[in-house]
Amino acid sequence: VPGAAGVLVGHPFDTVKVRLQVQNVEKPLYRGTFHCFQSIIKQESAFGLYKGIGSPMMGLTFINALVFGVQGNTLRALGKDTPLNQFLAGSAAGAIQCIICCPMELAKTRMQLQGTGEYKLKTKNYKNSLDCLIKIYQKEGLRGINRGMVSTFIRETPSFGFYFLTYDCMTRYLGCEAEDSYVIPKLLFSGGMSGIVSWLSTYPVDVIKSRLQADGVGGVTQYNGILDCVRKSYHEEGWRVFTRGLTSTLLRAFPVNAATFATVTVFLMYMRSEDNLRECEPGPVIQQPSSL
């Protein structure tokens, strides 16, 4: 539920991020984050901000289950709740969820770019996210569905490591305890900061991933791989290309991750209360993902 709410709140920012990341530098459509917002609403209506939302909605349940499930079980397997183990457990979770994340973001990116600047689509290549994936598979096979997998892996693995490490450090530093009357605001702040740190840690890779997944739209292929994309992007636009869309990303990261992490932690607190432990899990439980 909090994940679905996060997608609804954060998806417009993600659409803006993708548009800014892949726009042509020689003929830019948008001057910046807020101009992009205004242009999409003016040219495509408010619904234009929600293009491609079906894909993250479809993959949401599986990704959240994988991320928090793998992170928790990896931390238990490592045996000690230390900062290093938090990073390693988070990295493992980030790496495994790429299996779902990559095709999901491919469909999302293609849908977000469809009909750029058009109020009513004249030509509609994809009816929805599922139709997008089916058509890509029919044309390019499994390789096409997994376009951008390597860059997604490079982005997600350390990013989720920093994600869980930051949350653990923040909750310990703020002294989040179950009996604290300010525990919810502290959890929200910790979750929001975790999202910001995780994005900042690997954002340039996200720019490359978006460009690779958008490559080929309209029948024109520009890049032969990750290194070729990095080289050409830097040569044409300089180092600033790797910060394209960062403002909208950070605006989205704080509220979405604040809600997600706080809700998960409160739910874990309830499930791990003494009464529930006696009924469900009599053995010792390593407390994670925070000092709670």
C-alpha cells in the first residue's frame, strides 16, 4: 500500500527525470525541471506525467518483496547487525531485484517517451506497459527485454547498499525507539534521507541506463554499449549530462522513501512485539533494518 501510494506521488517526477535525461542537447525541449513539468501538463495534460505508470505498479509488489525479504534474510545469514553487513545485505537485495526492475523500467521509459509533446497521440506504438514488453520481446527477444541490465545492476547494487546503511545509521543516530513519541517523524526523516543518499551514490549510472533503454526509439540507434554511451554523452554535453534530471529525482526520493521505510519499520515493530513473537516466532530475531 505505501509503495503504491509512493508510485502515484512520485511517478510525475520520474517522468520529468527521464525526459530530461534523454532529450536531444542540440534541440532541447525543456530548459529544466519546472519547465519540463509545465510543458508536459500544457502539451499532454496532467495525464502525460503518468505515462508508463502501469509498469512500476505491476512490478511493485515483487520488487518490494524481493528487496526487503532478501535484505532481511541476508543480514540474518551474516549473523551480526553491523554497518558493513547492512551495506552487503542491501547490495545483495539490489542485485537480485534487477531481474524484475530492468524490464519494468524499460517499459516505463518507452511509455514515458511515447507521444512527447502531443496532447492526443497520433501514432501509438504501445497500448500499455505489458503490450510494450510483448512487442519488444517479439522484435528483439530476451535480449531486448533485458536492455540496460548491466547498467541497472551497476546502479542498483551499491545504491541499495547505501540505502539500507544510511537508514540504519540515521535511526541509530536519532535514537529511534518504540516508546519515543517522535518515532514516526524520525523514521520518515531517516527514510527520506536514505532515498536521497542512495540516488546520489549512483545517479550518473541512472542517466546512462535511461539513455540505453531509450536508444532505438524512432528506429535510430546511437550507442553500442555502456562505455560508448558514456563517451558520446560526455563528448557532446560535458560532465553536466550526468546530473540531468537530478532535481526532480531528489524531490521524488524524499517523500516516497520516507513513507515506504517508515511503514515497513512500523509494521515490523508490530509483528515483532512480544505477543506476536510468542505466537509466530519463538526463536531470537536479529533486529533490522534499524536499531528498532
